[in-house]
Amino acid sequence: MTDSGVAAVRRERAELLRLCQDLSSDEWQRPSRAEGWRIQDVVAHLGSGCHAMFSPAMVSMLRSTDIERTNDAFVDRRREWSPSRVLGEYERWSSRVTVLAGLIAARRVGRVRVPAGELGRFPLRQVLTGALVFDLHTHLRHDIAPALGRTVPGTDPERMALVLAWMFAVLTNQLRVTPPAGLTGPIDIELAGPGAGTWSVHPDGTVLGRPAAAPVAVVSATTLEFPEWATRRARWEDRQVSVVGDRDTAARFLDALNIV
């Protein structure tokens, strides 16, 4: 992780605060596009996750076998909070996470791999940047702004690179536990746009950050839409996704894809 990674976290945090500081009382209570959560609950989730890093609640996150249920539990404890208290928690503790990320940016401790529930183990510096930016990016652009009819904030290559690196790191861990079924050869995932790149998924579950020599299929999509359909917030068939090669094999893989 470099200083640019910490700066990317700050920019993403600023986007959320900018939108939240303009919300009306009614907007805070509107349903988000995250099932079962109001706009206020999504922000409570983001704030509680940052707060947990500096409290005993961190143990629950590290040892969780169902990270989504753990997140729900954190949000439930804040259901009756006022919007100002929810936003205050996020603003205070996300600032501290950003400071912490900066402190370890160039230190060896940032390489230490730590657990993130059932998602697997990751370098601490990636958790403090990639996981945070992914969470902010996805909730802000796909759960909050569209639900309010607000303009979706822009992004940049540095932030998208962090988002995608985190997503493919999670996918790597998922596939180590459960290799893709029926995959006879590698599948390339080509993403165009900010943070563009190609990743190849192999039958043994290995995910490499480069094209395969002889892929059975090539999936082409955009970086901006990938976080939406790869987390099952939308069907991949309903987005700008094309497949060249063995479409049936690629479709089975894409249908099973669910990066938490």
C-alpha cells in the first residue's frame, strides 16, 4: 500500500460525507437498495465497521462465520439512533481508520495477514484500504445514490484499482474453498474503464492478474458495473457483459459468482 492508497480512501470517504450532509430527515429513512436496510442503516453499517476496529467488536468480525449476519447485528444495535448520531459515528471512526492506514502504509506490519471472517485472510494494509474503499464504493453507488435518485458519484483509476484488487482477493479465497464446478479450462475476465485489467480464473480455483494462455471463454465487462453484478445486486445478463468462447461454461461460472 502506498500513500496514493490512503489518499484514495480519503476521497471515497469525502464522497459519502458530501452526500450524507445534504440528506433530509425523510431521505435518511427511505429504503436503500440493500435489502432490509434504510439509508440510515447503510451508513450505520459503514460506521460500525470502522468503529469495530478500535473496540472489542473487532473479535466478532475476525471470528465471524457469516460476515453478513454479523453486519446485520451491528446495524440492529443502532436502529433507534438518530441520523446525526449515525453520521457522527461514521465521521469520527472512519477518520481514525484513515489515520491508521496512513501509519502502516510503509511499515512491515501492513504485510501481516489478518482474518476477515469467512472471507479469508488478507494483508492488514489491504483490509484498511481495499476493503474500506470497496464497501464505500458499492454501498454509495449501488445502494444509496440510486435509491435516492441522486447522481452517482464519479471515481478514478486509483479507487477502482483498490476495489477490484479486493474483490479478486476475496474471490481467490472463495475459490480455494470451493473451486468452480465444471470448469475445463481458464476463464478470462476483461474489465474496461478506470482500473482496467484482465484476471484469469483457473479450474483449480487459482485467480491470476493476467490473461490465460488459452482461455475457454473471455468475459468482457466494465469496471464500473462489475461491483454491482459480481455482488449479485444485478444480473450479469442485464449489464454490459459479453462472452466469447464457451458461453455455457462461462454462464455457469457467472451465475455462481457472488463476491461478498
